[in-house]
Amino acid sequence: MNEHDQHRMKQLLQQALPPVEAEPEPGRDLWPAMLRRLDAKPESPPLFSWASLDWALLAGLVAFAAFFPASIPVLLYYL
Amino acid sequence: MQNEASNVLNEFRQGSVAAFETLFRVHQRAVYGWILRIVRNPATAEDLTVETFWRIHRAHARFQPLHGFEGWARRIATHAALDFLRTTRLETELPADIPAPPTADPAVSAELRSKTALAFQRLPPKLRIAAILSVVEEQPGKDVAEALGISVAADKLRVFRALRLLRKDLASQGITP
């Protein structure tokens, strides 16, 4: 894509998505909603998450390295 | 005056809700405006503003007063908006309450504008944010890069990739912009 194409695409995008007004304001006072959020009970962490997958992967790698110590340099190489 | 602002930031860092409310009231408009530019829907922008300040409140201990509040808040707002874009289904219609372009180019038909807007929504969220803030909203490159946590050069690259993908998408529909 050359510079002319880029310029043309920028123009087209500006026509398709007009910019928002200079200083938009929320339609309501958001502080009461903020207070409700602050007072809300903190959500309990999900039982299954990517973080738990990360830990499981790490545990698997450690176990693998413990059973096959010769693989440690290979694992380190790919880290 | 500057001392007062500095005190508020320090008190916020220590977890004061009063200082948090002061910061909320001072910065909510700017945060709302920044998010609205990304998500382009006033109701969603309001919800995400509350979500952003909730994240700000949770992270108060990590705040560095020396680096300033505005840039930090903008960065958290951008991430909140990015999370929203990642989890939201592709919308088929754009909200009607966003103002129309003041000077619509007669050479660009309404159909082309609509197809471009829809193709834009199909772009990966990271590219969409970079393009909308830099090209449509014409925000300073430094601010956009800072908000995305990348360099100015990386931001320019994202904009270029967004435009290239957009052109490819339109070309696949038989449209040569």
C-alpha cells in the first residue's frame, strides 16, 4: 500500500466514522454508580481461569524436568 | 494550588476515598471522552468509565504520583475499552447518536461509508483502537502510544496495518477505494 492509498483510506475512514465532539460529557452523574461499585461485594475469582492453566503448565514443566533432567537445557533454550 | 493537587494524589495512593472522589470528579469527563472515542456508544462509555475508575481504585497502591494521574488513567481506560471490544460481538449497526460528519464528501456514497464502518469493526481490536484514535480522532501520537503502552513507531505500524487490512476487506467486497 503506497502513500496515496494510505491517504485515501484515512479520508474514507474519517468519512465513515465521524469524530466525536470536542469535549463530550456523560449524560448523568457517574459518582452514584461508582459508589455502588465500590460498595459491591468483591467478585470471587473464577474456578477456572487462564492463570490456573498457567500454573498447571508450569507444574507440568517442573515435573517433566524432574523426571527427565537431560531435557532442562532444551527447555531453557526454548524459553 | 499545586501542593493541594499533590496532596490529593498522595492521599489517593494511601487509599483515601475522599481523594479518590476528588480525582473522579476532576477526571471523569476526560476519561469518558477518551473511552467514547474508542467505543463510540455513550451508554457503554459511561459504564466503562465506572469500570475504569474501579480499576484505578483497586490499583491505588501502585500509582506513582510523580508520573501524573491523567496518563495513567488514560492507559487504564484504554485497557478497559480494549477488554470490552474483545468480548463484544460484532455489531451490525453503528449507534445513531454519534454526530454525522460536518462535511460529508459527496464523492463518498452512504453505502461506501457504511461498508467501510462495518469493515472497520471486523479489524482486530488493537488495530481498531490505534486507527480510531490516531486517524479519526486525530489524537497526538504520543498520547495514543502511551495509552496503548507502546512506542510511537509501533502505534504508526498498527495504524498502517489497520488501513491495509481495511483496504483488503473492502477489496474482497469488490470495492476499490
